[in-house]
Amino acid sequence: MSAYLSIDDVGITFQTEKGSFRALDHVNLKVDKGEFISIIGHSGCGKSTILNIVAGLLQATEGGVLLENREVDSPGPDRAVVFQNHSLLPWLSVYDNVALAVDKVHSKTKSKEERHAWIMHNLQLVRMDHAKDKRPGEISGGMKQRVGIARALAMEPKVLLLDEPFGALDALTRAHLQDSLLEIQRRLGNTVMMITHDVDEAVLLSDRIVMMSNGPAATIAQVLKVDLAHPRRRVELADDPTYNHYRAEVLRFLHGHAPASVAA
Amino acid sequence: MTMVTTPTQIKEAAEAAPVSRPSAPSEMTKKIRHVAAITLPPLIGLIILLGLWELACQTKGAMLPPPSKVLADTKELILDPFFDNGGTDKGLFWHLSASLQRVAMGFSLSAVVGILLGMVIGQSQLAMRALDPIFQVLRTVPPLAWLPISLAAFKAADPSAIFVIFITSVWPIILNTAVGVRNIPQDYRNVAAVLRLSPVEFFAKIAMPASVPYIFTGLKIGIGLSWLAIVAAEMLIGGVGIGFFIWDAWNSSLMSEIILALVYVGLVGFALDRLITVIGKKVSG
Ligand SMILES: Nc1ncnc2c1ncn2[C@@H]1O[C@H](COP(=O)(O)OP(=O)(O)O)[C@@H](O)[C@H]1O
Ligand SMILES: [Mg+2]
């Protein structure tokens, strides 16, 4: 049986002004439907590059990505992306930002009323329906990221791609959003690939944690399966030996793979 | 309101009528002070300038009439801008309005063409490389240099004048719009790519709103150039228009009328500039 999402022997070489740069080398990963995968690694190792290849925003130099046995060669709403800096359009209201996606993706399958209901449903899902008429400039960073998630969920993607979605947020807001994301993902059964540099975030949310070696020619060094029962509650898990074991495992990996520039 | 007043206090205050109020400045005086701070300095500047001019031109052999003489000479023109004796013997309102109509047509044309062309050029690296140097050269051609070509092509005064406005003002609109499109953040392009927006949808929903500030910079430069161009062009093509009015006054040695017309030209140009700024602020929300 073939995997739902499969990254097959992906490598990428960037042509830059200073010559060519080998960013990724022999990256292989199979993701099942409904699985939550985190990718963790030091800054600059190539996490965003992998995500962008899966999104179709970048083309792999070698190898390829298969989603439901179809080659991924261009971006599309079946692989919705939540970008680190929210990327909401500042001239549109919260509602209209989600509507832009819904009206485009569901124009054939949903009537006008159904689309409106669907927009509101997704805003409620991230608890942002109260601010639907606000502009992105009028809401906090955490709220923007919620709207970004609502916009992505509203596309009903086969895979939800998140690039350090909570990286720029304060710890408390981040914890809230992690809980929301986990709860929504459990309920809807989305397949998720999330980039993070936060160990707790990775262990709390993931079914598997993909740990990357440092670049150049970065690749997947280790994959950790997280066998923690759901629902996962952060307060209870704080004293859980299994949780702390996973946490230590990831920390040890990151520590053992400190980037050369730090060691020097 | 900064103070809380109960009904009884108001009553007391009314009864004790002319008693002086507490010394804290009220909202009203604050507003007046604010308006004064904005209007007073330019007003004082103007008075000093007019005073110097008056002094400098009081002597017998002065080449320019002093402001007092300008005012006396043009009193009728100022007070009755709406007279119409047929032909080109009309009030200043009609001259200005004729010029503004030409600007409206020429500038609308250059706004539409400039924004569309700028969008297309900004999207394509190749088009930008190919056309940018040509535009950079063409935009330095002075308005009047286009007039002979324009007259040869259209063989009529009015369309030629409108064409001159168009060709003078279109370059900054194209160039600024193109820069705006090139500066659309990669994030917005990624959103468009993930949603698979068509080129037309990308243009209408992303490129256009994202480059509004740049477009309005271009429009602002463009409207200024339009106004420069029309006044100059009208001097040559004749007919009704503020440019022709100035030329006509020069031929009749009516210095005061020229000066009055220049004041109007300046004020209208300023108003046009403000108009574009205000619209730009409205559009970008
Ligand atoms: N378009 C590009 N051209 C050249 N080099 C790039 C490009 N995109 C990324 N890189 C390089 O590839 C490496 C991985 O980048 P990235 O995937 O953004 O890292 P991460 O997301 O893990 O921090 C970095 O060294 C970066 O400089
Ligand atoms: Mg990154």
C-alpha cells in the first residue's frame, strides 16, 4: 500500500550568484492520512524548503512528491499553507481574507449562502468570528495567525502545511493556539505537516517528529514516533515520564547537531 | 469633554453669569489654537511676501505692477468670473473650466493606460528590462516637444492638447505602478499561487490593491505634469483656456491679468494635487 503523502528522494540545489548551493539531499518521508508530522531542526537547515516543495512553491531538483499517487508539480489549495508571518492581505477584512479562499476554492461546489456559512464556520472554529469585520492591522499577532489557519482549513486541503505558525507569538498565546490546533486536527482528521523549532510544541502535537541534520545537503536524520494517548493536556503531561522521555530525545538530538557556526 | 458638570452646576454657572471661568483651556480654545498654528505661519509668510513685492514695485520704472495695482486692474475679472461675450472673451471661470476639461480627459486616459501598462510591465522581468530605458528617455521629453507631432497626427487643436497631456503624464504612472507590482511581497504571491488565482484575478485582487500607494504616487506626479502641460499647450493652440488667456494678456500687455491668471493656475494645480492625495487616502482605507 502506498502512502497518502510521499516525499521520494528529494534533493534541491539553488543557483545563487555565489555559485550553486545544495540545500537538501535524499529526503525521504511517507505520511499517512490524518497523521500529524512535525519537522524540527536548526535554523537554516532546509525545513521551509521541504515545506515549499510539498506546497509546490519550489521545484525539487531531483526526486518528487506524490499526494494520493499524483505528482505534485505546482501549488494548489489541496496543500494549504499557513505562513510564519500570517500573510493576510491587509486591505481585506478578516472575513474577506477567508472569503477570498472560499470563493475561489468552493465556487463550483457551494452556493453563495453555503459559502458564507462555511466562512463563518471556519472563523468560529478558530474563535475569530467576533472580529470578522476587522482589518489584519487591527488585531493581534495571535489573532492573525488564527485567521491564517481558518483560511487554510476553509480550503479543505488534503494536507495542511504550517511553517513555524506560532514562532512569532508570546508563550501564552502560543500555548492557546497549539491547544486549538490540536483539538481541531483531532476533530477534523487533517493530515498536517508543521515546521517548528519548539521542542514542547513538537512533542505535544505530533504523531511523529522528523528531525533534520544541518545543511548544506541537509536530510532527515531521525524520526521519532510519539506514542502519547489523546486528548493530550499540557499540564498533565508536564510530569508524564513518557512525555519527558520524548522531550529529552529531541533535545538530545538538537544538541548533538549544533550548527557548525555555533560550535566555532 | 474634559470636565464633568452636573445640572445644578450649570444652573449655578448660568446664574453667576459673567464670573470668569477656570483657567484651564477649554476644547474650543484648543481647537482654535490648532487651526491658528496651521494657518497663521503661511498667512504671515504671504503678507511679508506681498509687502516686499509692493515695496519693490512702487518705483516708477518697475517692470511688474505691485499687488495693489494688480488688484485694482483685475477687480472686474475677479468679481465676475462668469461673463461670456462670445469667442474667447470669457470670464476666468470659463477659461479654467475649459483647461480642466482637457486635463480631465487626457489625465483619465493616461491613468487607465498607465496603470494597466504598469501592471503588465511590472509583472514581467523581461518587459521591464526591455521597456524601462525607453520610458526613462521618453519621460524627459518636455510637454511642448510633443505638440508638433500631435498636431500633425490629429490635425485639430483639442485632441492634440489632450494627447499632449496624456503623453506627458503617462510615464510616471506607468513607472510607479510597475515598481509597485514588482514590490508585491512574496507572501501575497504565494497566497495567490496556492489559491491558483488566474492572471486576471491576481491583477484585480492582489496586484491592484497591493500597489495602490505606488499608483497614487504616479498619479500625483502625473496630475502635476498634466496641469503644466495644458497651460503651455494652450498658449500655442489658442481657443478658450487659461493658457490662451495668459498668452492673450501678454499680447495686449496686460501684466496684471497675467499675474492674476498665474495665481489661479497655481491654486488649481495645488487643488488637483490635494484631490489626488485625498482620493488616494480614501482608496487605501
Ligand atoms: N531561493 C533560495 N536561493 C538560495 N538559497 C536558498 C533559497 N531558499 C533557501 N535557501 C538556502 O537554503 C537553506 C535552507 O533554507 P530554509 O529552508 O529557509 O531553512 P529553515 O526553514 O530550516 O530555516 C538556507 O541555507 C538558505 O539560505
Ligand atoms: Mg524557515
